[in-house]
Amino acid sequence: MRDGVPAPVAAGVREDTAAEPVRVTIPPRYCPLPGAAHPDADRLNACAAAWIQGHGLCRNGAQRVRMAGNDCGGFYGRIMPAAPAGRLQLAVDWCVLMFAFDDLHCDEGPASLRAEDFTGFATRLLRVLEAPGTVRGGPADPFLAAADDLAARCRAAGTPVQVRRMVDGHRAWFLGVLWEFGCRLRDRTPSLDDYAHLRQHTAAGTATMSWTEIIDGTEIPGAVMDSPAVRALNELAFTTAAFDDDLFSYGKERWLAARSPYPSRCRLNLVDILAAEHGLGLEAALVAAVDLCDRLTLRFIQLRDRVLPTACAPLRLHLDHLSHLIRGNIEWGLRAGRYTNPDGRHPGAVTTTGSFTRTAPRADAPPPLPSIAWWWDRF
């Protein structure tokens, strides 16, 4: 046991052919950042389940199991462990709804190849977020009704600037998902350099963190939020968390791919992309992926510590949330049923083991990826 997470024996992936589980062992991850959990996470989950089921979604079967396994209260509760539960509920409800959206419309099964269906639905969803009450999905489409409720609550709780940032975050997310559709339709694995700068968007980084300002009741001045150093810190945190997602979701993706009737050569996971681009075996690719995450984490800490002494109070809160995101996302992902029960019908099908280390990576220079090298600029 190391820092509360079982320590692995060796990196790699093992598939037990008898019971068909997938077991993934991730090398120790450098992450000295703080970890904490919200005391009301279970109640937040229960309220979110009642809310989304009240809109006619995730009521039965595998969808209900998957919704519960997402543990959105645990996810956001690790980002904002001291937030008032009443305000945090808004973000947890959003998280439940957007995981359902991701599973149904973005990256699983036949839907992962129907870009036209995604485009039509995403544009309507975006308009609901921009202007609640302007799009009607009808009784056959309760998803938009739930999104409309979220958008109205967002406007009641947030400032116009915060609302705009929330909407812009979703626009960036949907653009990233369309890029993923293009990769799948071409049946081609993207380059590591392209993936490195787009992964923050395909993982909904800005959309996810846009709710924290609303929950805090603070507004970061535009000149501060848009400054190069803060932009770099946001991108570093979003990308690090997204790359970590690739590590703890790898077993789920492997399990689903082995059972998919739609075989594809397109891989949208950091481990597979590193393996393809550098000719690595799976164990070496896992080690390389963790090394990249470690280097991003170290750079985030270095830059954050330079910005903090002169940061205004809202920015200090924001940087605290980003720090908790990086650590909390790993702790959540290693336990979430979303990754251990890939389709809601096979509990325990995937086991992912990870650990933490406080030993910093030796490399302090930017990785050879032009699209993200500017994070190492002298701001």
C-alpha cells in the first residue's frame, strides 16, 4: 500500500482467459499534490440520481448501474472538497448528465461513427445551454429538458461572464469530439502531437472546471484568466487529468474493443498512441505514458508556485481546485465503477491498480511535442 492506493508489482496488462477480466497495472505516478474528499459525496450522488431519473433518464438496467458507478459526487467532491453541498449539487448533476451524453452520443458502439447524429444533437444541446427555454426536444427527448433545467439553474447562480465561460467550455468540448469522429471515420490513429493539445478538449476540461467559479461565487477577472501563465496552468491541469483518464480507462477500452462488432485501427488513448508512434510494447508504452504525466505534473507545480504569490483571491481558489483535480481525478478513476464495470453488466470485469510516488521526474525540459512546448515558456 502506498499513499492509500495498492502498490503494483509490475507495469502491464493481463487478461484472464477463463473469466475474461482485464487487469491493468500502472507504474507509480508522481503526484505530491493534495488529496481530499467531500463529506457529502454519497448524498450528492443520491440527489443527482433522483434528479436525472426524474427527467426519465438512467432509470433502469445497465444505464442505471453505470450512472451509479460514475460516482460524480466523489469526482467533484475531490475537486472541491470544502464546497457547500447545495451549490456543488449543480456540478454533480451536470456531471451525471454529461457522462450519459458521452456514453450515448460520443464514443461507444455505433454512435461513435455517426458524426451527423452527434452534430445535430450537440448543436441543440449547446443552444439550450446558451439560452434556456429556446429548444424543445419533446417528450421523446428528456435529455434536453434536463439540460434546460441545468442551464436555468446556472443562470440563477452565476454571473454573465461565468455563464459565457461555461458555454464556451462546451463548445470547445464538442469541437474536440468532432475531431475524434474524424479520426474514427478515417480509421486512423492520430499523431501524439495532435493528441497532446486536443486531449484537454475531448475530455471536456474547460467545461468541467467552468462550474467551479459558479459554485465558489467568485469571478476571475478576464485579464487574469486569459493571461499566458494562467492559460498554461489550465491547459496543463486539463491535459494531465485527461492523460490520467487514459491510464485508468485503458482496461475498460480494451475490454469493450474485444467485444465490439465494429473493429477499428483508430486508437484514441495515450498508451496506444505512444506504442504506435514509437514502436513500443505495452509495458514500455505504459511507462512512457506515466512519465509524460509526471513531467506535466511537475511543470504544473513549478508554474503554479510562481503564480501564487501575486494571485488574487479568486485565482488562488481556482489554482487550488486545479491542484485537487489532478490528484483527485486519479484517486476517483482507480475506484470508479465506470471503469471496473465497462458496460454496466459485468462488475469486476476490469481491475486497475495504481500507486503514487513523491519522487519527481528527472526531465525538466518540455517533451518533444511542439503543440504543448509553450507551457515551458518563461512567463
